[in-house]
Amino acid sequence: MPPLGLTTLLNVPRSSLPRHVAMIMDGNGRWAKQRGRPRVFGHKYGAERVREIVEQAGQWGIEVLTLYAFSDENWNRPLDEVGVIMHLLEHYLRKERDELNRQNVQFRVIGDLSRLSPSLRKLIAETKELLSANSGLILNVAISYGARAEITRAMKMIASEVAAGRISKEQIDQQLVSSFLDTAGLPDPDLVIRTSGELRISNFLLWQSAYSEFYFAPVMWPDFTRDEFAKAIQHFGSRERRFGMTSAQVAQANSDSSTSVEGLRTC
Ligand code: FPP
């Protein structure tokens, strides 16, 4: 594993960098199995890889990095595996928060935190507080997260607001729905990366990824190096994002200084 502190050079103009990269860190178990080791060995290496990828994302100037660390469905795994992943999350936050602070990283968490242990919840709150004055990369970790559950929570909150007369039915639009999701205030992911070669979305950011580009890395998460990350960003830089329009319309919008393609994210 390369030492921390290195930057992989990126052959992509700044304007082609994704603002928000979301990652499905898949393949820890298979990586360990290939080496004749227990699954948790893969998670341990996976947590090490997180440090490197977070640092690299900040160095490249990516604004938001969302990491899918533990899904709603992952609660159904064997108890000891769940325990190890929760322990690794605690260990990561305790060990890395000062370094994250030094790197000017901000911290957010999405998901149903009510299912987490009080000690992990406390650590999350403390880490948020410690990093709250920072202005760099937003590290957004999805823990106990499922997109369907997130959308259901948002629908219930909106229904309560309507019932209380604070919102009218007519005011419900896509922007309002977004503002009730866990990711409120964050840009939608421009790029979703999944490692391990599996071609699935696995209940991750279903609403937010409506116009994301997808990149499926052939390597398992513990092998997802800075160079692999650079390949994904370079691939993103080569994509034409049309947001439902034609190529000619996109070219026109890009040449018109008063309109940007960003402003055309509608249907
Ligand atoms: C998916 O691989 C990975 C997970 C469910 C856990 C991810 C957790 C970490 C990388 C460690 C802690 C995270 C942070 C943010 C510090 P899998 O077990 O589904 O692999 P498989 O598909 O090969 O079985």
C-alpha cells in the first residue's frame, strides 16, 4: 500500500472534475477469501483504503465524497461481522479525526443512526463538532443507510408537515423532496463508483443518482488504489452528460455563457 501523503496526478481539467463522488465499497469479503483469510480481514484492509481515498479526494478538490459503509440490509449479516464493521467505524473515527481536521475535511453521516450504539452515535456527534469549522472536502459516510428507507422517512416528514398545515400539497416538488432527504444541502452525485465488478446499485442514493454517471471498477475495494480512483475520474471526464437532452443542445448550452449544463438538470 503506498504511503499516505502522495498525490496521484490527474490528467483532467478542473472543470471536468465531479463535484460529488459516491462510492459503493464492495468486495472486502471476496478479497479476504481469495487470500484464505476470514471476511473481516478484508474489512480491516478496506478501512485502511478509506484513509487514502479520502485524502486523495480532498487533494484533487472534490467537494463531496460519500462512502457506503454499512447498508440497512447489512444488519442481517452474522453478528460477529456486524460487530467488526461497527468497531472499524469507531476505530477509524477515533484514529483519523485529528488527521481529517488537519486536512480541513468536513464530516456528515446519512442513514438511520437510531440503530447504532450510543458510543458510535456520540463519536459521530463529536467528530462532526470537531470538524464543523472546516471548509474542505465533505466526507459523507452512509451508515445503516438504505435509499428506500430514506425516501420513506422523507415522505413521512412531508406528510406530517402537510397535516400540520406548514406545507401545502401544491408546494411539494422535486426540490422540496430533496430537502427532506438525509443528503439535504449536498449536490447530487455526479459519479457513482462501485468496486468488485458487480453491476448493482444496492439501495444506494436512488433519488440522488437519477443523472449520475456510473463507473464499475473491476478490483475489490481493498485494491482500489489512488491510481484506480484516477482511472474512474478520467473516465468521468470523458463522458458527455446530457441530462435528457441531445448532444447539440448540450453543446449549445456549454457555448452559451449565460447557461451551464448544470442549470439544465431537469428531467
Ligand atoms: C462490502 O464488501 C463492504 C462492507 C459491507 C463494509 C465496508 C466497510 C469498510 C470498508 C470499513 C469501514 C468503513 C469506513 C468508512 C472507515 P462485502 O463484505 O459485501 O464484500 P463481498 O461482496 O466480497 O462479500
